[in-house]
Amino acid sequence: MVVIDYANKGNLRGNLTKIIKTNWKQKLHKLYEIISGLNRIHEQDLIHCDFHDGNILIHVESDKDKIFISDLGLCRPVKSFLKKDDIYGVIPFMAPEILRGKSYTPASDIYSFSMIMWEFTSGVPPFNDRAHDIQLSISICKGERPEIIENTPQCYVDLMKMCWDKDPLKRPSS
């Protein structure tokens, strides 16, 4: 059994409407905490394999946010090989190569992180206006990504696009 601190603010998805109202310094601090947590997972030669806004928990204590990455039940060693049938996750957060049946890699977690970055600009989950079905999966595989939100700083857009690149080898590491 694993015990973590109680996250009194719930998960990231439930806080998107609040996060969208914060300034860029606060947003970037939260994103830094999230990517740092993902980096700690990757440093252990592990892949999260189900990285999305519902698995990021927020706890506020003395006006300080603590971010926790949860649901490590699908976490796998980098070197483990999964069967092609072992595809799981929330479709908008799944990298195109995973949707095509390739193995999970740290780069697929980075793709998921790009969708979290996008949520910080939009205040809503990616593709929230569409069914999470085979048509969405095909669209993602063909290169469709969420629309860039107006007034998003260009340097942020550039990094986000690098993280959601169709080629996992072109994505940055955590």
C-alpha cells in the first residue's frame, strides 16, 4: 500500500478554471512542479503511461502549492515491452505513436505533458468538445492538435509544439 499526502484541492482537471485566471509566473511554477515530478519518474527509468490532468493532484498549505503525480499503477520500466494490445489512457493525452500500437516511452509522457501545457492556456481539457473515439484517435495520428489559444506567449507555444511533435525523437526530455 502506498500512502501520500491528502490533496486538499483535488486534481488538476478540477482546478483548470482557477489556473486559467492565474498569471504566467504562477502557471509556469505549477508546470515546473509537474515536469519536475515527471522527471523524477523518468530518472528512475520508469514511464508513467497514463499521464493526464486527473492524475495530477494539488495540495495547498500556507499559500504554497504542492503538486503530486498519482496513479502510478500503469507505470512501467523503460525497458519493459508491452503487447500491442496494452493500449490504455485518456485519448486526448495519448501520443500518436501509442495510438498506432507502439510501445510507451518517456517521449509519450512528454506528449501528455504538452496537453497539460495547453490546458494551462485554455482552461479546458484538450478536445473536450469531441467524443473520445476512434475518429479522434485517427485525427491525432494525422497530426491534429488543439488550437493555439490567442495571446499565448510565443516561446511557450514553441515549447508546447516541440512537446507534441509527431516524431517522439524530436520531443524534449523531462
